[in-house]
Amino acid sequence: MLRTERLVLDLPVEADTELVAHYCADPLFLKYLTTPWPYTVDHARAFLTEYVPVAWRSGDELTWAIRRAGGAPLLGVVGLRRGNEIGFWLGAEHRGEALMAEAVSAVCDWTLGGGIPDAESVLWRANEGNRASAHVARAAGFRRTTPRIATVPGRDGRTLPAWHAERRAEVESTAYASWEPILGGTA
């Protein structure tokens, strides 16, 4: 379990099924994520009861439920895949409060502070155009990078153009400015 000023990050559980199904029916998920589409309650149940516990045991992906401190219902999730690549989503009704940047920062701090032995960085990538995700990465201290192959897998197996970034334990002084080509100077 991880805690921040406003949030608790804990294990997503079967009781979160209805909210996961509701949040993942957001049309932005069709555009930017690789979750099944249309997303159903059965998809949510399988994610929570099969994928999450198996991935935690194997270390393939550590997935945290994001909740407000005080035990409120699920707001979204943040996951850390093998290789220290972070992914995340937040229910539409909870966006705009910088909650995701807070959650992502907590997972990065945990990872780079010894949660994952020998981790030197956390990686982020998103479909090109996913400005909301890029704003979260920038706010969490990621520095935009340009790898030789800048892609992300699509739902149908194609590779899509992507934006990439990296976060180290010590946030680099140039991190914020590295986003200006795609986000400008906006907060």
C-alpha cells in the first residue's frame, strides 16, 4: 500500500468490478488504450480476479487501485510493468484535480526508492496525441525522450506512433521544458 497526501494506492479487488467496467467504457479508452472494446463487466471481473493477482505474483505488472484517503471507492488504476514501464487511467469524473500525477509520482518514488531493486528509471509511453497522459507524465517529473523507434502497440496488433518519457529518482532540471514541443508551456 502506498499513501500520499490525498490518496491511498492499494490492491484492486473484485468489489471494484462495476466501477472498472464503468470507467473503461469511456470513449477515450477506445482512442488511446489497449483495453478490450467494448469493455464489459466480464472484462473488469477477469482483470480484477485473474490478471491483477497473477501479474502481482509473477512480477509482470504491479497494479494499484487509486482511492481517496479515507477508503473512498476506486478512482482509477496505475500499473508498473516488468521493465519499469508505467501505465494509468482515471475515471472521467475524477479528472482535473491532479490526482493521477500524485499517484504516478508515488509509484515512481516507491520504484526508484528501493521498491524495485536496482531500478534506475521509470518509463512512460502513450499514443501520440494523448495530451492528458502527457500532462500527467510532465507533472510527475518525466523528461520527454525520443527513442529510435517511437511506437506503442495498438489494440489490433498494429504499432502506432507514440510519445515517450523517462523519470529518474532525481527529477532532471530540464524535464518540464522537454515537453514544450508537444504541450507548449501550459500547465
